[in-house]
Amino acid sequence: MVSRNLYVQLIFRVIAISLTSLVLGFSFVNTNYTLFFIILFFLILQVVILIRYLNRTNRKIAYLFNAIKNEDFTLKFPEEGASASFNELNHSLNNLNHVIKKIFLQNQIQEQYYQEILKQADIGILTFNHKGHILFNNPKVEKLLNYTPLNHIKQLAQVDKNLYELFNTIRVFERKLFQLTNERETIELSIKSSELVLNGEVLKLITIQDIHNELDEKETDSWIKLIRVLTHEIMNSVTPITSISDSILKYYKGDNGIIPITQIDESKILNTAKGLEVIKNQGNDLMSFVQSYRSFLNVPIPDKEIIKVDELLEKVKILMSQEIDFSTISFDIVKNIKNLEIYADEKQITQILINLCKNAIQALKETETPILMFISGNTPENKKYITVTDNGLGIHPDIINQIFVPFYTTKKDGTGIGLSLSKQIMHLHGGSITVRSIPNKETSFSLFFV
């Protein structure tokens, strides 16, 4: 209740008007016309006073709302000098004005805070409506696109026509990579779209991020990992060769030069033969390693065709049934979508699935109830996928980021080429391969196709 006195005043005036109306009716019924006109005058006067009373109150409230609408909080109503009802009403309106002013200032502070965060963000943020009018963009957008000011997305055509087309066609929650070249540099942009509703209007929110430095860092990191693995493998092969060669050389060369043939006995000849045999084997291992590196670099371009995923998985299951220990494993195929089809090279995808299955079977050797599953379907982003899941030992978190590095392996007899080759094949297909592992519970490798 805004004012109790105001409420009492209204009730009193309404009662007075009601009583006057009764007296007016009574005088009219008794044909006392003199009294009738006097009472009618008082009735009209009471109604006019009530209307003025209410209008005075309404004007104050209207003044307050107009001031709030115009963000003017300096309006103040006198709280003394009038009737008690109006003094209380003015006090309540002043309190309301103070509360709204406080909320308004808090909202302004929050808005300035968020604006400052967006200005300092290392990601470009831009919003526009269905007509293409840009409602907000932070300085990072103008810096990335090297264009200012931005008022409409048609201006992007002056930056790059393909960029303008991308903004026009990008769907909600879609992510695109775009290479932008200007007079200063060439940058790799990651552009992501989302949607929001503001004041009943649907707006498109675009985030733009320069991933060039990130790609450089990842590329450098990949090279470091690859060189580390290559160095490790080469050193493992060359070190025994160097050590054995030095030992054999000591059989035939002393401090004074070559040892006479008469001093060479049968044991030295036998040790020399054994040493040369080891050198030969190490050389063959090194050659095999180099050959595997060549095979990794020479993956053929996929010969794509429409493949029925159900038939492909059944085929792989039959091929894997010949593996040792397969009969002890519970194998299942889960089809989230029937008659799923992918556009891919069947031989290469089969190679990936067989390799993943072999890895899974090895990981399941020490599991009491081994389970291996193929799962196929569509993601919410409409990407087709095939997942190979097992409940084996899993992959330790410390090494899970290195398993796709060429020649990295934790197996004694492994080459470290299988998973890196699988990743290379998926890359050539325009897709990707990911891994998720909870040791001793679940390990999943997923192939995603566009």
C-alpha cells in the first residue's frame, strides 16, 4: 500500500458521494426540487474534488515514471506542507525513486564491468540482427579484421568476400576455420556461431579467435615429440652397434697397431661372428624403423565410396574372430542409427578398426570379464561416428596426449605407428579420431566423419 491515509481519504470521499446520492434520490422522490438542486450541486462538487484529488496523485506518479523513463532520478516530491495523505504518498514515491535509482546505478556498474571485460578479451565478439546490423563488437574484432568502424556485416565484403559469405551462411553452433590475408599478415581464424534472444529479437553471436599462434605452438610441440621419439629409437639401435664394433675392434687392434694374425685365436673369431650378427640384426631393425617412417609419410589418397557401416563392422568382427583370445571376449555391435552410411575408403577404415581392435584385445588380457564394442551413430552436430570401446587396462592420463605421436609406444614389440597412421588416414578423410580413457573401466576411440 503506497499510503494508508490516501486509502482512508478515498474511502471517506466515496462514502460521502454515496450518501449524497441517496439524499439526492430521496429529495427527488418527495418532489422537493429546491433541496434536490442543492444536493445535486454538492454531489457534482464532490465528484470534481475527487477527480482533482486523483488526478493530482496520478500526475505525481506519471512524473515519477517519466523521470525514470528518461533516466532522471533528481525528481523529489515535498514531504511536508501538504495533507498527511499526500506527505506520506510523496515519501513513498521518493523511496521508490531512490530504490530504482540504486538498481539503475548497479546495472550501469555491471554493464561497464562486462563491457570492460569484453574490451580486454583476447577473442573477438560480434552480434548482429537478421537485417545484418551490427549491434555490438569489441575492439578485438576490428583488430583481427583490420577494419573500423563496423556497422553492418556487408562491410566484411570489403575485408574479404568469402568472409562475408561465411557470416551469411554459418549455422547456429557451427564452427568454421578461415584464413584471412591482409596487407600486414595472414592469420588463421576460428569462427563460431551461436544465437541469443534479447528483448524479443533473435540475434546471432559470432566469436572470432586467432589460432595461428596456437597452431604454431602445437606444431612445434609435435615436432619436439617426434624428434624425441626418433632420437630414442635411433639411439637404441645405434648404441649396441657402436659398443659391439668397439669390442670387436679391440680383438684386432692394440696399442701398437694391428695385432698379428698368429695372436688371433678361435674364440675371438667366434665372438666377432656373434658381434657381426648382432650388428646385422640391429641394422635390420633400424631399416624396418625407417621403412615404417616412409609408410607413414606415404599414405595414399583415400579412394572414397559410399560404405554401409553395419556391413563394415560385421566384416571387421569376422576378421577379428581369428585373433587369439577373441573367443573369451564379449563382443557386441550397437547401432544407434540403422543403415548408417559413410563416404570413405573402405580398406583404410578397415585397417584403422582392425588396429584399434588388436590394441583393445591386448588391453583386455588381464580383465576378468572382457567386453569389446562397436558403436555407430550421429552426433548432435550431425557428424557420423564409429566408436571402439573396451573395459581393459586403459591409458594412463600422463601419456594419453602422446599416443598419436609417430613411433611413440609403450609395448615391447610395438612400432608406435598404428595410432599415428590412423590419425593420418582420418585427416586425409577430412575427419578426426579422438580418445577417452578411464583406466580399468572404459577406453573409447571414436572416428568422426563429415
